[in-house]
Amino acid sequence: MMHVKLYKFLSCFFLYPFFLLLLFSCGGENKTVNNDGVENEPSNLFRIQETGVLKVVIDYNSTNYFVYRGKPMGYQYELVLALCEDMDVKPEIFVSNNMSETFRGLKEGRFDLVAKNLTVTRARRKEIAFTKPLKQTRQVIVQRKKSADAPDSLFLKTTLDMAGKKIYVQKNTTYYRRLIHLSEEIGYPIEIVEDSINGVEKLVSMVARGEIDYTVCDENVATLNQSYYPNLDVSLKISFPQNIAWAVSKESPELKEYLDRWIVKFKKTEKYRQIYHRYFESPRTAGRYNSEFHSISGGKISQFDSVVKPLAQKYGWDWRLISSIMYHESRFNPEAESWGGAFGLMQLMPNTAEALGVKDIYDPAQNIEGGILLLNWLNEQLSTSVPDSTERIKFVLAAYNIGLGHVKDAQRLAKKNGKNSQVWENNVDFYLRNKSSEIYFRDPVVKWGYARGEEAYNFVDRVIGNYEHYRNLIPE
């Protein structure tokens, strides 16, 4: 990055030697000057790379983004992870199934990227910038197969049969506009109901249960849902193949250019083919959806939800945070044993468990309660040095993983080196991560010596990350 900035500086110097004051600003903040001499703001791409965060809005359903057995998953979610790996940034996931809110957030700068199955249309191009297509699909009618509860009179064989029928679609989608055009083409009105509450897959499930008779969705999503609901028919196609893409603000040309290059390249990889197969072609897909541990269909994080919830409430913790700790400590295995001698769901050390009153370290309820009691003790010990309760959670998690002494050492190192000892990110976390370096673990302020702090840093990052996914998708 430094040689790029130097190049910009020297270029400015030789071209405009008399604007020396302006040159220093042009070299350091990625700003340009327009024809009127007004300084432009840094590009969105530059800001994303500088902050290391890509703000992404995704819709939650059984395809794009969900939690299964404690793990965040989804077609769009995995594509976003692959993109962020390429950009060397972290995703900040926002969830919205409301298209109006999605596009408004993009225009207002609350989101950098819309990672949804957006149909590319001329009307939408006036408001947003589409990336290169991710795939193509057609729109289809979703209805029940002919049966006792779906007689011939309800079954639509051709688009002409849609005349006078009531068809539900998600509000502000291309499905509504397609039905308007179809109504004009067949010369008869179609009663179109725009649903502002339910997403596409919810409407599909309502058709399957007989609550409504018809909806419209993309063919690949319809085919996938047919594996969940065998009584559905999705054979009636009502559009030509259409491009499906992501979207960015029209004010983000550099980001769009980056995304276009990445999409063209990534779609040719084996990794992309594996992701697509996992969510649209694998026979395991239906099994995931029908599981009680799927956030959409079952809503459970683990088989221990009924144990975690009352214990977390008793001690004042969010049960989803405790579940995230359990996932990363033991993958919900009550008999898990670590190489370091920790046991059970919350991976308690035997001497710690004994001190906390745990009689049977393998008993799920006792192990979970013991882990929560340890969190409470760590929270109390850190309450003075980290007064902000939200910020303190990260310190508590680090101490849970590596020990309170090493976290206190990292705080002292941060303070000594002019950093904020009460802030985790880019402050205390740096010194904990580097406590395996002699320059730090031999510092006079360090009392607990060497530590492999990278593991604790990763633990905090992953637990908080999963916790955010649980908060997005699992009701409190």
C-alpha cells in the first residue's frame, strides 16, 4: 500500500509542483479532486478495505441463510464468505426479507452489498447497480398437485387458467410485475395479493399447507421446496430465463467492478460448484430442512436448548451466547474431551468444575451451569477494568478460553503501549494474540508469561460471530 501512495504522491508532484498543500491530501486518503476543484469522498471499495468490514444484507430462508445444528449456512452466505476471503475483509451480516427496506438501506449506505436472488430488470437498473449474473432461472407457479383438497378446478395447466385466480406474491418483487404483464397478455384480470410480511419460502409453505392456493417463485427455489413438500406442483413456467445477480449502490462503481471480476472467476471454480450442489442438488438438503435443528423449520440450536434457556435466564445471560460457546467448545457433545483435559459441553477443567460445585462433569445440566458460573465469576473480576458490559463480553470469553491472568497481562501491555485497555478490538486483542512473542511475554508488566493467545483470539471471534448469526435467526 505504501508504494502505491508514494507513486500517487510523486505523480502529483511532477504534474502539479505548485499545488504542494493539495498533494499531501491526495497521497493519504484515496481522495480525488473533480473539475470544479472539490474534493471527492473515498470510494466505497477503499472504505471497505480500510475498515476490513463488508456490510451485507441477506434474506433468511432455507436456501440463502440459516442455522443448522448450530452452524450458520446458506448458498448466499457461503458465497459471501468466499468473497470476503478474496477481499481479506470480514462480513457484517444484516437480515431483511423486505425488499423495500433492502433497497432503501443500500441507497442510504447502511449496506454495501445485497446478496439475494435478485432478478435483473430494467426498472431496478434505474435505482441500483447489478453485478454480473450468478445464475439464470425462470419464474413458476407454485400450487398443490391435484388431490381431494386441490381438485381439477383449482389446478392451473396453462397461463390462461390464471384468469380470475388469487395469487399471492412477496411485495416489491419481480413476481408482481410479471403477473401484471401476464394479466395484460391473457386479457383477463388476475387478483394479485402483495404480501409485505411473508417471504417467498413462507408463501410456498402456505400453499403446501392449503392456507393459500398459489404463489410465484424462481424455478430452482421452487424445485428445492418441492423436496420439502411433495404435494407441490411447480411445472407451470410463466417467464423466460432471467438473470439473477447481486446489487450495490450506483455510487459504488469500483466495488461493482471488483465484484464483477470476482464473480466471473469464482463461478468457474470447483468451490462454487460444490456450494451450488450443497444447496440445490444434494439429497441431504431436504433432510436438513425437515430437522428440528434447522432455524427455519424447527428453530432449535441444539438438543440442549431446554436445559440452556432456564439456566441462562437464571444467571442473566443470553441463552444463544451460551449455545455459541457450547458449539465451539464441544459441538454439543456432552462427552467431549480435549487434549488439554477439559470435559463436557462447556469444556470444564476437573479442578475448576470441582470448585464450581459440579459433581458429574459429563452431566449436561451440571456442566452447563458450571460453565455459566465460571462466566459469572470472570465477568465480576473484569467489571472494574472493563466497565462497558457489551465490550466486557469479549474479555470474558477470552479469559474463559485462556485464563484471566493472560487477559490481565494483555490489558497491562495495551496500557503501557498507549492503547485502550478497556477496548478489545485493535487494542487488547493485539497483545493477547502476540503474547507468544518474547518481546511481550518477557515484558516487566507481564505476570503470567508465555501464552498462545492466537487461539483465544480466534475463540472470541468465532463465538461472537456465531452468536450474531443466532441473534439474526433464532428468536430470543
